[in-house]
Amino acid sequence: MNDSPPRPFRFRTDRELKHPQVLSLLEEHLAGMRAASPPECVFALDPAGSPTATKPSWSPWAPSRN
């Protein structure tokens, strides 16, 4: 058993919102919202038109479990 304290998340800047894991998370979120909510209540970030160099997004990343 590992008794070391958990390492904190690292935040990464994604200026174009193209990282495959971030896109996958957004798709999964949107699919869940569509499955559980009325259409008029489903909102999601549009990866094609959102962050730019002047409006970046940030995502938290868990440390690897190595």
C-alpha cells in the first residue's frame, strides 16, 4: 500500500482545444447531457470555435500513477 500523499493536479493551457483527451471528455459530457436532459437544456463548449490565443482554456490533469 502506498501511504504517500496524493499529488496535486497540474493545469495545462490549451489554446486551440485540440488535445484528444480533452475532446473526448467534451464529447462524453455532451452525450451524457443529451441522454439525461431535454434538448433545450443541453449546452456544451464548441471546440471548433471557442478558445483562441487570446482566450485560452485550462484543463486539470491528474498525475500519472507510475
